[in-house]
Amino acid sequence: MTSVELRDVQRSVGRFTLGPISLTLPDSGVVGLVGANGAGKSTLMRLLATIDRPDSGTLAWNGAVVSSRTGRMSYRTRLGFVPQDVALPQRARCDDYLWHAAWLKRLPAGDRRAAVEKALAAVSLIDRATEKVQTLSGGMQRRLSLAQALLGDPGLLLLDEPTVGLDPQQRVSFRDLIREAGRSAPVLLATHLTEDVRLIAQTIVVLHEGSVLFQGPVAELEALATPDAPGDSELERGLSTLIADTGTDAETRGVRS
């Protein structure tokens, strides 16, 4: 079992402050992380990936606080992360890129070939293994970025807007991959595409202006929808209703929404 927990985490970037946030991810399954641009999704992802450190609060992995350099390195070997903006080495071969990623993850030397082949097969790129990254289409490069995250069967998968720029058919394929990954490990999927969340996520976390407005089953957020709320689905209408109610509450308290 895998346990990932944020405890009263806060992080300020310029004038923006995320948190304090407390969040526990389930042992497996897909969690959708939604919110408008600037809500704090990527900031939260970077904290979970230990790229940035919180100003206060803690990240715990299987009950142990991740704070020391050794603890962070150990945590990262069990982590798969696809950032929103992926910079792949265009002149490298696909398999060489994954070999390097496997080395960074400290996979045993004897296990790397099998791990690379398994990851390439999972994203349907095994026939492109010896080709250079620059020969791949944009959708294929997104799949290759997911392949590096899947190396070594990670205990936590963090995906920041992974389907941006993909055509409808590619998005369907990508959703299938994410759904399958969630069968054995927790997956946190940050996206502004509520359709992706509705189709593959079991639970949802809503960020708004750096705070968590909602955390729970997708069906519970859909149940908040009012008939006149804007949106093309119950989930979108539920999200609109939630945010509108938050603004009303803030005005009632005399707080700027």
C-alpha cells in the first residue's frame, strides 16, 4: 500500500499563496485535480514532486515525513511525474532517453532493459524504440513522457495537464493508459478538461485561489449542480455552482472573492 499525505502545506510564489492545504491521496485510483488557471494546480504538483519545498507544513510518504535529502531521493525513486511543459532530448533515441531516466530512478542495472521495454510497450511505442525523439509526433512525445513516468512501476503518478495538445483519438488512448495505471497506484491528474476527470477519476479535488474548495467523489460534486449553472455536463455545472457559492459566502463575510 502507498500513502501520500500533505499536512498543512503552504507555499508562496510572488503574490500567490497556496494553502495551507491538507490532502491525503488514496492507495490507488485516479484523483482529478481541477481549477482555473492560476488556482495553484502546478504549484501543488511541484510540491508533491519535491521540485519545490513548502514554506511550512510537511509531505509524508507511507507515514514518514519527506524532509532530508536522503528521504527526498528515496521518495523520487518511487515517483512518476509528467510536468505540464515537457522538454524531451530531441536528438536522443527513445530507448536511450528511457535508459537514462531508469538510471536516475536508480533502477537496478539488470532490471533496466525490461523496465524500458515494458514502459515503451505500455504507451505503444515499442516499434519506435531506436528512433530519435525528434521524429515522433507531438502525441507520441506526450506518450514517451508518460513512459518515463511509468518506469519501475511507480508508487505515485503525478500528471500535470497530460492531454493538452492531443487530438480526440489520442486523448482516448491516453485516458486508457491513465486508468490502467490507477489500478495499482494513486494517480493525481491535474487538468482543466472536466471530461477527462468525469471519465476516469473516482475522486476530485477542486482548487480555487490557492485553497481546496472540495475533496470527494465525483458524484458528490455533480450533485451540487443547479439547473441554471453554466456548463455542458453535470460536473461542469457542479463546479460552477461550487465556485459561485464560494463567492457569495465571501461577499457575505465581507471578504473579496
